[in-house]
Amino acid sequence: MIKAVPRCLDCVFNQAYRITEILSMDEEKAWNFLKNSMIALGNVPDKTSPLHMTRVMYDVLESFGYTDPFRDHKSYSIELARKFLSEMKNRVKNAEDPLFEALHVSAAGNAIDFGQRDTSPEKVRERLISVLEKTFHAPAYEEFRKDLEKGKTVLFIGDNTGESVIDTILMCLLKDKGYEILYAVRHVPIINDVTYQDAVASGIQECAKIIDSGSVYPGVILDESSEEFQEAFDRASVVISKGQGNLEGLYGVSEKVFFLLTPKCPHIAEIAGVPELTPVFYRAL
Amino acid sequence: MIKAVPRCLDCVFNQAYRITEILSMDEEKAWNFLKNSMIALGNVPDKTSPLHMTRVMYDVLESFGYTDPFRDHKSYSIELARKFLSEMKNRVKNAEDPLFEALHVSAAGNAIDFGQRDTSPEKVRERLISVLEKTFHAPAYEEFRKDLEKGKTVLFIGDNTGESVIDTILMCLLKDKGYEILYAVRHVPIINDVTYQDAVASGIQECAKIIDSGSVYPGVILDESSEEFQEAFDRASVVISKGQGNLEGLYGVSEKVFFLLTPKCPHIAEIAGVPELTPVFYRAL
């Protein structure tokens, strides 16, 4: 698991502030939510992880009566991602190495931050394409191909709702090759992460069996995951960990785990060994 | 005085985070300073001002043993600003209306954020020129010229160290026209704001008499200012309030006050009625 650095306090609090804008909180509620978040975050232990810090902030948000506050936001993200799906499918189909390109497209999907201000389809597509134009840093690709052949099961751990739609390209491709695909979701809504309901809305069941990771964090922590998840983890020959949150939780845990993401903060970019906003596929052990 | 909005919590805390980087705090100290700042800021009253919030954070910084932590930083800023001084002087001298251009150059000086990462002379000059290339929004200019003639004394309230050097162009021009110029500084070091010592190092005494505002905030609050400042305020026919902090403190206080700045946050830009990073000279009453 990744340990938080002081910068994480600023980042998580800035997320809290952006939540007040995304949810159009009235001024009094925003003050109270932000001040309570500050006090809660000001009391986290120094040895905590970014995942636990986000959970602390989210607990405060829930105490203000928000349950799945990103419901509408997530539905919009799915709708939006569907607009790019056939373009991305064609990109993969026409590629020299479709598996490599499917990984690339999936990593780039992670760069779309639906929490940003301008979420018009044009702007989101622009961001997606700008990441796709960068060289895909994939040092783990050959090992992944080799490890894939060791078994029949691939465990894919989902991250944000919206990119989940794009992830079906990679998963369907693997399914068509004869693999059983398991797709792990968060146990409860946290920010815009994929829950069971969001996975179904994203069409995941067309290529994968949806399972509950048991995670209440914006990333899976193996020790705190469900029995179903742990069994899937043991059974899979490879685990595709999508996004920053899952990397934070699963870092250093097993050599089965391949991290597929586009780092959006300097701390994670440094750990992944690439500049920020560079799509990357690598193994940490 | 300007009332804080929820966004100010995020901004002041982000300043605290940037301070840990500027001062190269070790990780343990950074954690402790940031967490203590969070708890202190999480307890401010909702009806507070941004100035009071910065003071709260700065009190925490001082409690960690930092006295005038920006000493070196301010010296560097002065040295840097001196590099641009003759270029800016020529710009004013060759202008069709030197007084107007001196105000413009002074406002643009406010846009140089020496707290930013890249503080190389090239980068800072680039930022200065980019603001100077924008149209100077100066609706108060004619009123200012008229009000200037009502007396003999101009009170100029300084803001950041470094831009203080650039401000001498405007003040020397007014002095040459026969005005007595008083230049108000902060009572104590707060962030990179001009203290008596910094004003002297900036060469202010060549064109103005330096007075103590009595302010312990990053802006002057009239009710809490020194007797010397209040007397100067009464005596002056016009008061030039430089930068965001002084605007926050003096907003709505007197029609003598002319605000000269380049807003660097959406809240102040909205109050000033210009887009962010647009140099502006206006009167609020």
C-alpha cells in the first residue's frame, strides 16, 4: 500500500472543495462540510494512506446526508463514454497489435477526469485523444502476455465510472480469446468509483462477471477485501489494477498485479516512473 | 472588508502547502504544520475574512519556530525586481501618458507571484510582460487625477516584497510632481509582504516616507491600524491600495481609496469586475 505524503492533505482537501462545486452546495453547507473535513483530516495519523484520507473526507460528506452524491454525475459519465466507444473500438480493431492498443486505450480512459470543470463531450474527447497521442509506456507488456497463458482467469479491478465503459474493449477482447473475466467493483459508492449498479449501467456484464471487492475506499486494499474478491485474486493468473486508487491499495502486494493507469499526481507519477499524464502499464515487483 | 467564501479555505490551505515546499520543510515538520493548520482553519468562524484566515495559518507557522521565514525569498525578489526596473522605467518615460503607464506597470507588478515554482528571471519577466500586454482596466483614472489635485499627500499601501521595487516608479513620478508620498508597510513579517526592513531594501525611501500600518495581516484593516497610519489616511487626498490583501481589508471603507492590482483569484476578480490576471485600477465607492 502507498503511504500518504504531506501533499496528499492538500489534494484530498482540494477534492472536498471541488465536491462542493460539483454538488452545487449552498454556501452554509459548503462552509460546514469543508470545516468538518479539515478537522477530520487534521487528525489523521501521519502514517496513513491516501485511500484512508479520502475515506475520512467522504465519511464527513455522508454525515451531511449525501448518499451516492455522484449518482447523476456517474450516469452522465457513462453516457459520455458511450459516445467515444465505437471510435476507440475501431482504433483497437485496426491496430497492428490489438491487445496492446486495447491496454493503451484503457489506460487513457483513466485520464479523463470527470470531476473537472469542462465536461462537454468535445473537451473530454480532446483530453482522451491528447493522452492517446503520448507514447504508451508499457514495460510490463511482454510479461503480461506470458503470465496470461498461465491460467484462464483475469481479474480486472475497476476504477472510475465512465472509463468503465471504455474498459469493456479490453475485457471483451480477452473474453474472445477464451479467458474468464472477473470485474471487481467498490462495495459502496465512493466519489465517482464504479459500484455494482454502475458496472451494469456500463455494460460490463457483456464481457465479465461482476464481483464485489468489499472495498469502501477509492481503491482495493487486499487485507480488507471481501472473501469473493480474495478467491478471485487467488484464482486469477493476472490481475489488472486500473487507476491510481487501486495502485495505492495494491502496491507491492503480488507480482500477479499489473498496474494500468494514467497518473494524475506527481506522487503517483514518481512511483510509476513516468511523467504525469503519461499512460503506463507496469508491474511493481 | 471582504468576507471569505468557502473557496478561501482551499486557497489558504494550499498556500500552507506551498509554504512547506518553499521552505523545504522535512516531511515530519510538513505533516505537523499542515495538520495543525487544518485544525486551526477548521475552527475559524464562517463570517471571517480571508485576511484573518491567513493570519490563523501564519500563527501556526510561527508556532513551529519560523520567524520571518521568507527573509531569503524576499531578498531574492528584490534582487529580481531590480533587473526589470530600468526596462519598466523606460516604458513609463516613453509612454504618451506616463502617469497612466506608471499605474499600469505597478498593477502588473502585483501579478508576479514570487511564491510560484519557477522563479527564474526569464519566467518572472515573461509573466510581467504577459500582464502588461493586457488592456489596463482603469475606470478610476480620471477621478484619481481630479482627486490628486485636492491635496498634497498620497498614501500608498505596499503589498508584496519585490513588486515594491517596481512601485517606486509610480511613487517617484508623483513625488516629482510635488506630492508628499507616504508608503505604509506591515507591522510584522507575514508571508512575503513588505515590512519596514524590506521597504528600505527596496529603495522606497528615495521617493516616499515609510510608515508603519500596524497591520499583522497580509492587508490593512483600518480599524486595527496604527495611529500613524490613521493620521496619514486622514491627511491624504488619495490612497493607493496595492494588491489583493489591502483590497480585502479596505473594501468599502472610503472613497479616497483607489485599488491597484492584478486579481489572482476568482473571488477578487469578480469583486473587481475583471477577468483574473487583468491589471485593474478602480474605486469601489
